[in-house]
Amino acid sequence: MNITVGVLALQGAFYEHVQLLKKAAASLTSGQSSSKWEFIEVRAPQELERCDGLILPGGESTTISLVAARSNLLEPLREFVKVHRKPTWGTCAGLILLAESANRTKQGGQELIGGLDVRVNRNHFGRQTESFQAQLDMPFLDPSSPQPPYPAVFIRAPVVEKILPHHEGIQVEEISREETVVAPSKHAKDAAALDAVSSHVEVLATVPRRAAKLASVGKHIDPEPEAGDIVAVKQGNVFGTSFHPELTGDARIHSWWLRQVEESVKRRHEIEQR
């Protein structure tokens, strides 16, 4: 199969994502995938239309949403994620944009795309000077064998504050919250899109809640087995991480996600051929 993956290139660390995608694809073609991959930077609706999967990079979520609106990309992005239900991954700012609700945000100051039934807390881990790296356990990357910890980089990172009940529409209960914005309602329509819908949010990674307190003291934090802040989630076609995988040389999450994209494309083709 020929598969095109886009990286939204309006602002933020899009170049770094493209480089790790290329590295991940090279490792997959050694035996795990027979697909032919193309990676493009997305700045216009016609480029988005070519994509089978999309990454929303880290950066400034407010800036990305404003530029997307001015570039006539905001509505096509919502269609891509919530109507066509194509695989989409958001990192840091991208996670904020993909949330159905975001707090610590003034009304009118931030537009959301939505797709993940979660409320995110912006800049949960503090200012940029309080950035840190944590070694996270991520068994979902390869359940068949033990994986070494992943070096997760947190920079002014959001956190999933609450998993919300799934609604076929807008998160009405969130609207009344102060300093909270909510994503507009969009519905999947065709069979392939409906197949990708999930009412269940999977928690894929957490970081200890003590991380915020230690961030200004030690840059490297060893996670504990106790429950902590949610920093990676997946719901159907949408995946989100609080941290910046693109700022490491570790392509394991990119490789895992490309396999998710490949499976989605195969499934879509099977449904469309019925």
C-alpha cells in the first residue's frame, strides 16, 4: 500500500516529527511493514486531503489554532479527525487541540478540534524553565516483550485532568465551567469512519504526581508504580501525548503509531470494498 502521513506545519516542532517518521518507517520496512510511506508537511486543505494519517506537533496551541483558522484549515481538520475518523496523533499542544475540553483557557482565546473525550489542563507541569524528562514505562509499544523505559520530554506540558463520558455531540456539561473551552460537535457518517469510533478512552501512560514538585529540582524523574498524572491516551482513531517524542532520538512511539495507521488504512479498504 501507498500511505501518506502528514504533519501539521503551521507552527511548532513539525520538522522533528518528519525526521522521526522517516526513521520509524525505515525500521518498519525491515520486515514489519510492506507499505510505501510518504511524509508531507501540511499547510493547506488540499495537502490534508492527501493524508491517511496526521500528526499535530508540539508548539503553542493557541497560535496553531489561530493560524489554522486563518489558513481555512480548522474545519477541514475537524472533518479529518471527527467525521472521516482518520488516525491522528497530537503531541503536547496537539493533545490540547484534540481534547473535547480544555481549561485554564479564556473563552474565545483557543479553538479546539476535539476527538478525545478528555479535559486537559494546559501547562500543568509549569513554566518552560520547569521542563523535565521522565523515564516512562510503555508496555503498549510491544506487549510481547519487555521494553526499556521511554525518555519522555515535558515542556510546558498539559495533562489529562479528567476522562469525560462519551457523547454523540458536544460536551455540554463542560461549557458551564469557568475558563474552559469545548470542541464543536462533529459526527462520523460513513461505515469506515463509524468503525473507527470508540466510546472508550485508553490510558496508555502516566507520570507520578510528584513530578510537578520535583521538576524545578531535578531534571530527570524516575516514575513510581503508583497511579499518576495521565500523559498518554488513545480513543479510537485519536492518540495524544503530553510530552514531546519528536525531541528525542527514540522512534519507538512513531513506529507503533505508523503500524496503527497501516492497520487503519487496511481496515478502511476492507470496509469500502464490501
